[in-house]
Amino acid sequence: MQGKGLITIVAIVLGLICLNELLPTWYASKIERQATAVAGDNPEKYQKELLRLSKDTLNLGFTKLYYTKAKDKEMKLGLDLKGGINVLLEINQRDLVNDLTNYSTNPVLIEALNKTDEVQKNSTKSYIDNFFDQFEAINKAKGTNLKLADPELFGNTNLSEIKYNTSDDQVKSIIKRRIDLSVGTAFEVIRTRIDKMGAVQPNVQRVPGTARISVEMPGMKDIDKVKKMLQTSAKLQFWEVQQVPEIAPYFQTLTTMVAIKGDSMGVAKNTNFMNLLNLDKLRSNGVASVKLSDTAAVNKILNSKVGQSLRPANIKYTQFMWGYKPEATDAQSLVLYAIRGNINQKAPVDGAVETASIGYDELSRVVVDMQMDSKGAKEWKTLTEKNVGKPVAVTLDGRVYTAPNVVGAIPNGRTQISGNFSQEEAKELVDVLGAGKLPAGAKVVQATVVGPSLGQESIDAGVISFAIAFLIIIVYIIFYYGGAGIYAVIAMIINLFYIFGIMDSGDFTLTLPGIAGIVLTMAMAVDTNVIIYERTKEELFAGKSILEAYKDGFKHALSAIVDGHLTTLLTAGVLFLFGTGPIKGFALTLGIGILMTFFTSVLLSRVMIFSRLNKGKHLSVWTAPTKNLFRNTWIDFIGKRKYAYIVSAVLTVVCIASIAIHGFKYGIDFTGGRNYVVRFDKDVNAEEIEQNLVKIFKTEDGKNSSVEAKTFGNDRQLKISTDYLIEDESLKADQTVEQKLYEGLKSSLPANTTLHDFKSADKEHAGIISSEKVGPTVADDIQTHGILAVVAALAGIFIYILLRFRKWQFSLGAVAALFHDAVIILGAYSLLHKYMPFNMEINQDFVAAILTVLGYSINDTVIIFDRIREYLREKKSLTLAGLFDDSISSTLGRTFNTSFTTILVILAIFIFGGDNLRGFMFAMLIGIGFGTYSSIFIASAIAYDFLKTGKEDEVHGKTTSTKEVLASK
């Protein structure tokens, strides 16, 4: 056999590489199991035991294993398997543009930025591209003829490379490059902050072509701490402070106006604004001391259009900021400060911090000492000289940390922040300042939190479904193919070993959908062996020797295998290109699995089989019960195609009607919103819970937000979805939603459950075990990418079939069948989403399922088309209808075996793989069933109808070897 030595060498080398990569995972797991065995559920004892065991080493001769090193190199598990936090951060590009224009107040620029903010909510283009479009439109409409290089825009001292004669296209290129560099800076700052948080195996990546950064932190539990650490821009600024005498007349005016126009200011007319301010309790350089419960009302009044319009000239640009936290003397109130602003709201001092450390003041209170850079030090000196005896506010991201009176000028850039800190809060602030400031603010536009208990449950469910599916395949393939089936199983085991080894060596993350991808890869491996062995059986029935039959079996099966693998690989590529998060994980494992399946099931399996046959040993390709299954089966498929057309037409009409009338249940991936999976200690009624939450999740204007509560897995778990405050991407909005959710569910929770317990539930406590947030801009991107993925897959498959079979009729039949499959699946989800006890949302997972079904369906179709093409060359005496019937009938064994084993595998995952995969697998079940049907009755039938040339092609009836012999004479 040609290439036998090379294939063997490649297999051995690849095996050694995978073994070397997987050993650290095995060793780290071994040490952790030993520590758990000793410590049980005691975390402190576990850490001590782990520390003791980590001093040991395992010398294997070619490598030494240490726990700490092995832990760093072990296979990465996704959030759905390990628990943890994933956030998608978006850098505020408006801030970047403002910085590049030196905070210009040009009205065309301001209007363009405001318009861009609106357009961006429903656009997939980048912010800066939308800004340039809006600027050009407004500039043209107003007839201002401004150039981007104008000194009022980008032609300022911040951008020395832009001259007065620089063209707009050149400016655009420069601005895009500078913004990309700023996002790169933000990426490095965020990565440094994560390192300081001590996260194990964090994954930080830039999202190409956007100002977004993906952060995954397995094992982390405190979502609020993570969000705060990542979103804080560390924008340290120093401002002059206005005091009560300057602001009091304005407050008096507001008090009078609330009584007249309170409704339009967002509060009741009987609200006494002066009472809310509690000026008699004020003990600092602020302008009010407001109870925590009243801060929202004060914000509404100050930020209302009426409140803004009443401002006198001396406070036209004043910024009202809250203190960082309540004062030590009054834990229930926040101090409100009046910060003296200016037309562009640029701080007098805006310098980066070079060093920051924890210190103590003269009363032994915790403070943060810091040293500013040279620019900040100069500005700080000027500001303190100007304000001796007056207060100066130290702010960080719009919060006032301290506002002391200046005793004297500070020339060296050293200063101190005090704010009633705890030791931990001071450390967090030092870490943020020490990591550097972000070039602009960051907001969380997407977030996923998976509790550790749910992660362990996912691992258990994944392992169980994986084991059952693998056992089904082993038993079936050995039962059906006997000795040849054993070689197929060996090839599959090697295949799995390679997949895990490559995943580990490539530092890829294994997710629950990734495990599903691996299981489907096993089904593809079965398909590959079925094609080879069914063809080998045909050669044996034709009277060839066992050796010649295997040779021709591998030879004639290769074309169909290559076609099937390439179309599935195309689908995986489209999924990887357009998918995000877990869907990329599914596509990645599927892609790696397809490549390894070809190597192990075609090349390596061939080497093993012929090594046995060349020694004169026999290798059966059937067992007694399966020897003659499908051997003489012949069905007049083409003659019955019109009945199939009617059935498919009825189903298609029903599905399209349901889609038009009932629509779909869209997931938050496509609409934006928040999902929470909440576990209770007793059975709960989803409808009652939903009614309670609807009352609580009301907007400020009294309207109901969308709320849905649905049983998830069992009667003690609910999946709760809402779009309440989804437009607000701040940490405060997230906390408000969680607070309201807690209040709405409190009556169904154990009596002693606190908000903290509710937000960080584990297997011992009731509360949130996972949550997900998708902002509207991200949802719009996901929806667009999903549509593009399906269109790209269909177009790619059409072109591939056209190039492969040289006839457009085959391409038309294949795409029509795929369209038929997609409509049936969509219709099923439209008809059944209200009734099924599992998630049937149209989301990213659903798009992945659709594309996987398309790849699998086209694989079926290609096998039949390949046999039709072969018979077109070899059986020219047959009618076209007879040729099609012969082709389909001769591949029935392969069609049945592949579909049957795949459905068994999907059923195993559907039943045992956990709640998160059930909707995905249900789409796969429908798709594989109808995909098999459509390959025969839609793809082949349509190809036949467009290929036939006359009435003679309508002749039907079983073709026989006798007829062929007579015809040939």
C-alpha cells in the first residue's frame, strides 16, 4: 500500500504530541482528586492539601510534571463546564472621538455624534464608519463645507500628523488607526487588571473589526466585582468645587417648579425638593446630603429638561456628582457635590497615575497615596495654587472620592485619596490605578455568568451523554459489521485522542456545545466507515476476493467521503466565521473532528486493515443477521416522487403559515435582554411567578417590561427573561434588575435568603445559578451574522455541488432540499415553542443547529448524487428514472445506517446532555430525519425532473442484470 510508512509515522508523531499535551491535564486532575479525598468539602483544608501535594513531582523520563506548571497547561474548560464569568466589553468610541478633537464644541460635530449614537443601536457597521457617514450628511445638509482636517475638528495639537491640507480620506485612515491603537491600549490595561485579580486561565481577546474585548474568567463568582474592575476607566480628574451659597438659589427655584411641573420632571408634584437635600445634615464641601432611597428622585429633577432649562449662568456647565460611598457618620446618605464645569467639560487636571499604594492618614484611616505623571503634576500645581483655601474634588469615573480644602500649592504631583475605604476597597482602587487608565469608558454589552454547581452538572451531563453515545456506536457498528467494525471502533478511539490532544495543544476551550460537536464527529466517523464497508460488501457480492473487495471498497468510497467531509467542513467554517462564544467552540471541535476523522477512518484504518489482510488473515464486513440487509432492496422512488411533493408542499405551507401567524420565540441573542436561571428549594408555579414579576418590572412611565418565566429542566428551576433596563448598560442597572428579581421571588425563597446569597447560589442554596445579558447592539449584530451564516452556507454548498457535479440541476435539487429542511425546522419551532418543556428559542444555538443539519443533509445528498454520477458513466442503457432508482436503492444501507446511528447519538445527548442542549438537539433530531427524507424525495427528485429530456424517461420498473445484458447486446 502506497504511503503506508508515512501514515504510520504521522500517526505515531501526532499521538506522542497529543500525549505530551494531555499529560498535564491528567496530572493536575489527579492531584486535585487526591486533595479532595483528604479535605472533603472544607475549602481551607483543600488549599492546604493542594499546597502540600504541589511540592511533589512526577518524572516520566521524557518530561517532569509539577502541579503548578501542569495547572497552567491543562485543557481549558468553558464557563458552561467550569462556571465563571464571560463579558463582552465595548470601548466608548464617542469618548475617543472627543479626545481626538480635543473636546471640540463644533455644532456639526456634536450633532453628528448624537446622530451616530442613535444609528449605532441598529447598525452592524463600526461606530467610526457611522460617524463619518453622519458627519458627511449633516455637513452637506447644513452647507457648512467643513473638512475633517479643520482645526475645530481633527486638525488640532492632539493629531500632529493631520495638516490643514490633509484630505478627508487620509484623515479617516488616520483616525481609524488611532482608534484601533486606543482599543489596543484598552486591551492591555484590561489584561493587566485581570492578572491582578488572580483569575485562573483567563481568556482575553479583541473582537476583530470592532472596539470590543471579550473576557472569559472561569471559576470567578463575584460578577459585580469583575464588572466594576473591567468597566472602571480609571479616569482620575481634579475639579474646582462650587458650594452651597452659589447653588442654593437654583435649588429654591427647582423646589418651586417641582410643585408646578413635577410630572414632567419625573416626580410627584407634592415632592419637597429642599427636604430631599437635607442641607442641615451637611458636614462636607458638598451641596446636599441625600438619603440613598431619594437619590433617584434627585437625579430625575436635576437631569430633567425643565431642571436643565432653569439653570442660571453661573451653573450652566455645573456637573452634579455623587460621593463614592456614604460618609462614615451617616451610612444611609450620599453627599451630592457641585463640580464647576466648562463648555467642553474638560477637567483642569486629567493626568495618568504613575504609582499608587495603600497608606494611612494621621487618624490611621486607610487612604490611597499616588504620584501623577509630569503633565498631571504641572496641572495639579496650577490648580492648587489657584484654589488655596478652597475645596478641590478628586473624582474617579464621575464619582467624588474626596473634596478637601487646599492648604497650599502642591508642586510635585503627589496627592492622597481618602474615601472611608476598607482595606479591600483600597486594594481594588490601587490595582485599577496601577494597571493604568482606559483611553475611554467601557461598558458591558454582553455578559454570561454560570455558577460552579451548574458547571459541574454540565460536566456530569456531558460525560454521561458522551459515554452513552459512544457505547451505542460501539455496540451497533460491531453488531452490523463484525470484525471490520472493531477496526472502526479503534479508529474512533484514536480519533477522540487526537481531537482532545489538538484542542489542548492549540489552547482551545472545551465547551458543552464542543462536546456535542465531538459526539457528532463520532457519528461522522461512523458514516465514513459505513460508506467504505457498504461499498466493500457490494464488491464481495460481485464475487471479488476479500483483499480486492476492500481495495475497491476504499477506492470507490473515497469520492463520496471527500465530498461529504468538505461540505461539513464548509458548514463548520461558516459557523466559526459568523458564530460567537460556544458556537465557535462547536464549530472548532466539529472542524478538527472532521479532519481527524478523514485521517483515522480513511487513511489509518486502511493501513490497519490491509496490514491484517496482507498477512492472509480474514476480516469480516458483516455478521449473520446483517449480511443480506438491504442487499436486494429496490424501490421505485422516482415513481413515487409526486406523492412526496404533495406531502412536502402541505408541510411547507403549514410551516410557513405558522411562522406568519404565530411567529417565533426569539432568544435574547436576537432581541437583547437578560436571562436568569433560578433554582428553588421547592416546586414553584411559573405562571404565578411571572405575574408577580410583571408588577415589579415596570418602567418609569408605568409601562410593563417584557417578562417571561418558564420551567427549566424541572419544577424547581425557572428560566426568567426580561428586557427591563436593557438599554442601560451600566453596572447600576444590572444591580437594579437583580434587586427587583430578588424582591419578586423572595416569597418563594427560603426565609433566610439574602440578596448576596440569591446572587451567588450553589447546589446547597436557592438563587441564581446562571445569568446572561445581551445588549441591543450586540443582539442586532448576532441576528445579522446568523442570517449571513445561513445565506453563506447555502451559497457555498450550491457552488460546491455545481463545481463537483458539473450540472446545475444537481445544485438546484440540493439547495431546494436544504431550504425544505430549514423551513420544516423553523415551522416546528414556531408550532411547538409554547408547548415543549424545554427551550425552543430562535438564538445562536438554533442557527448552529440549522447549519449543522444543512451540512449533514447535504452529506446524505452527495452520497446519492455520487452514485448517480457513477451510474451515468457505467449504465448508459438504463432509462434516467431507472438509473436514479438504482442509485438511491443501492445506497439505502448507507443511508439507513448513518441516519439511524446519528439519531441514536442525538437522542442520547437530548435525553442525558442537560437542559442547555435540549433545544439544540431537538432541532438536530427533526433536521436529520427530514434531511434523510429530502435527500431522496426532494434533492434527487428535483434533479431528475430538471434532467429528464422526454417521455421515455418516465418508464419505471425494477431494472435487472438480465435487462442490462439484453440492452447491451
